Amino acid sequence: MNDNENYEGEDLDNIVILNDEDGNEVRFEFLDLVELDDEEYVVLLPIAEEGEEEEGEVVILKVEDVDEESDEESYVSVDDEETLNKVFEIFKEKFKDDFDFVD
């Protein structure tokens, strides 16, 4: 797959491609980078594949540096529900005028 290929006119600058637990590529739209307690978290929105219905649920992952020389980053899941809620509340406050949030 060519990473420079446009997907139905989408701008790839904010597209993040991650591998799921089965090794399948999953595409996300990068929404925001949130800082909390000296840690950084990315807020991603899964991009529905053709024929799939969009759910609109965001994914929050913690940013970890892998290699400081190459500035590569790694994203890891967050198990702490309280941290997830705090990050999501910060995100909601920043984008309250841009998104319709459903509780």
C-alpha cells in the first residue's frame, strides 16, 4: 500500500495508521494531543472503512518515546479509567464548539 495515496480526498497529514492485536492496519484521524500530569496522550478517531458505520468513539493512547535519536513515538493503551476520563474531559472542553458530544 502506498502511504502517499489519498483516501477519497482525505488529507493524510492527520491520519495515523496503527496495527491492531491481529496485526491488521487500522486508520485513525488524529484529533488532539493532550498533556496531563507531565504525560502526553493522543486522541484518535477511528476512520470507518467503506461499508462500515461510524461509531464516533475516540481512542485515547499514551505517547511513549521509543528512540530519542529518531524522534519515533509509540502509543500504548491506558488501563486507568480515571486517567482516560480526565484526558477526555480536557479534550471535550477544548473542542466543545467543534463536536457534539454524547454522554
